[in-house]
Amino acid sequence: MPRFHRLIGLMLLVGSSVDCGTDTEPAADPHGQSGAGAAAGTGGVEAGSTSGVGGGGGTTPLPPVDPNCTLPDAAFCDAFVKASPGGRAGDLDDARWGFARLGFGCANSFAFPATPLNVCGTWNTVNPGGPDSAFCVTQEGDPRWAEGFHDNTSFNYIAARIRQPFDFEGRTGTLQWEADARTSGGHGWWVETWLTDAPVPGANKHDDQLVSSKEALGVVLALNCGQSAAGAGTAGSGKMGVSDILLVHDYVAQAVYDPFSGPEANARCVTTEQGLLNTLQFKVSTGRIEVWASDAGSNELRQIAEADIDLGFSRGYVQLSHVHYNAHKADVTSFQSYQWARVAFDGPQLPTPRSYEIADPLSPVPAASTCFTNDVFRISYGVTDGVTYDLNAGSGTPSKLSFAGVDPANGKSARLNFDTTYVAAGDTLSYRFNGKEWRDFAVPAISDTWERQGFSVPVPVSDLTAGENTLELGTNTASFAMPPNSMHVANIDLEIELP
């Protein structure tokens, strides 16, 4: 049923959104350029001039919470009614959201090709780096956030992290969001929700690969409930359930939910349909998690999974993820696009850190020159012997990394968030701001960290200055596929915590 009661007055607020038509997949070559925004996001980083995007947040008094979410007593709400274009997160507000693109890719490089994007029913082919994250409004007047990517026959994913912390100390907190949460099963595409005790970009577990903070909780919505999605394109299996609940203690992940046991084995599912939203609700305390969900287009929730847990934190960071595992092997599309609405959580409203980001290089790489299946845009930089550079240009042409417009005033702490490949447990990551003292961070004992990893490392506020802040990076890793003391680095953010 259309949710008109939520939509009164919202159309006036979406000045830059797209009014869209029916859901029709692209009939032509999905790798070609077509539709609005087709040429966007193609620019690379000019050597020696890589500026960041500034972010706000953390003002006193705290800003009012968006009233357009239906969760009672919401401490955070984003109903996607006003686009904030620019930055890594596209139309998402970079001051409120961190955004990461990760994967294995060719030679373990973070890289994404152009992709079809379902913008409230109209499919456009767009490039990664911002155009792949867009706001729109349906014909019924419902605001949505549309995102998508093409997995390039590999394991790739994107993750959007709410910068404002979610606090559930001494209580059961509620996180709620809506999306057309289709899945083709665990060898295709699906969505996930993660809660991490530190703002590590792109939390995820795939086989023995774990990207996480020290303590975390993940809910994987990849159960197709015995319904094949083969030949169904982007429509999925028509069913969705919880395939896994993962509890992370001291960088070790443990599965705490089995969807194939009990009297409702492989049957605790809801219906899904492209363009019609499911409501997902997560009730979380340090001792238990419950997952509630609705059928597509319905508001009626029912419990579809639960687990008793021993969570090592009560204040964390919410991450919403869209994940692919080489989807063509499931005989579905290698591209997928999800629509999201009304993301909210309850509890005390905590300050949002001031945030700043360094733009990804987005350097184009033709497939013919690599082992990629399609032409791609690089998300990551190279680092060798303390020199950061565009991987297309090589280490002989350094890139100057800098955060623009930084305001460290009254900051009580700061942290640098980023993702890597080629580092391993026991290696040292080095970083320094503004030519001051080098800081070292020892990579913790996480299995197979060299393929991909995320970190959130402390930065003394005294290392920062008002305005532009330069960043240098280094490592002592002995990479098997790059020169010694080398790594890839991507999704680089600086956050300053406020009192």
C-alpha cells in the first residue's frame, strides 16, 4: 500500500530530485553510457592537488531530528528529502554519512566500472564515485535514496555509515530502515547491517576475510528461502531472510544464528519486490538482537531472526551495506540497484563528529590493459616508501593528500579512517599531518588482512590546524604484488569528536 501519510509536504523539499517512472531494466549494453548523469564522475585526481570535502555536524545546540521517519523518539533520521551532491557519498550528506567502496577486484585493487542505476524506476548508466548514489522521488511522491554498482565478476560492496553514534547503554535500542531488500542468495547480491564499536569504513565478512573494528555485530540478509533467482535479472528470488548474524569479539567473528535449524528452517522470510519497500527493524541490547521485517509494500512487522549475544560495547556506528559475490554465477545480473528510505535509530541524540574526506582518485583504467572484465575507475591510491600516488601515474608522480576547511576548535579527539589492501597482521601503518611527527599503528591480528581491511586510528588534535591539513602515509608491509613498503589506500576520512 502506498505510504501517502508519510509524504505530505515532502515534494516541496526535494528540489534536486528526479521524478521517475516504472521499473524497467536497461535493454541495451549495461556497460555503455546512457541517460542522465552518464558522463558524471569520470574525473581523475590531478597530481599534486588532491583536496578534501569539508563536513559540519556537532553544533551546539544539536540540530533538530528530521521528523519524516516513523520511528518513535528518533535520535537520528534521514528520510532522503534533500540532496547534498558532491563528495564520495553522492547525494547523501557527507557531513552525516561516511561512504566506502571496497572489494577484491583485479589484483586486489579497489575499482568499480560504470553501472546501471535504478533511480525510482528509471534506469540510467552512471560512473562510480558519486553519481552511483542519488536521491529521487517516486510517482507516488515517496523520497528514496538509490544506489548501485556492477561487481565486475568479483566480490565488491559499498557501505554507508551514519557518523552520529547509536547509543543503547542500559536499554534495548531500535534501528529501522526501509529498502527493496531483494536477494539472489549468498552467491549474488544482498544487503547487510553492521554495528561497529569504531568507525571503520566498510565492515564486512566474506569467507575468512574480516573487515571490522575490534568489536562488532553484523546481520546478513542473503537468505533466498529456497527460491531460485536464476533468470530473474535484478528482481531476485522474491523472498528474503536472515542468512547470518555475526558477533565479532577481539577481531574474531562467530556465527550466532542458524537459519536452517528449528521448525521454521529456511522459512522465516518476507516477500520482496523491486521498487516496493520492506521495513527492517533491529532491536539491539548488549545481550540480545532481534530482527523484524515486513513484506514488500507492507508496514506489518514480524520477527524473522534473533540471537542471544554478549556484545562488547553499547555505543557504536551503524553501517548499511550492499554486497555482491560474483553475481553472474547465480545467473542474475552482475549489477544491482537498491532503493532506501527513512533510516532512523532511537536513544540519546549524540553530537555528530566534524568530518572531512579526501576524494578518491577515480582514475580510468581500460579493461584491455588489465585483468578486469570491464573498464573501471580506481577507488584507491598507491603508497610506496612514504609516497602516495595515483596508481595510473606511478610513484614518481606524488599526489598531495589534504583535507580542506578543517576546524579542530574544541575537538576532544580525532581519528583517521581508511581502507587498505596488501597490509597484514603485525605490519605498521604510519601517518602524519602537516609535516609533524609520524604516528604508527600496529595492524592487529585479523586473518588475511592483506586483501582488504579497514582502520580507524587515533590522531592527536594537536597535530591538526585550522584550514588545509596535509596527510602523508606509509607502511613497512612486504607486499607480494607491489614493491616492499607498499599498499593501496582508499575511502580516507578525518573525523573530529566534539564534547
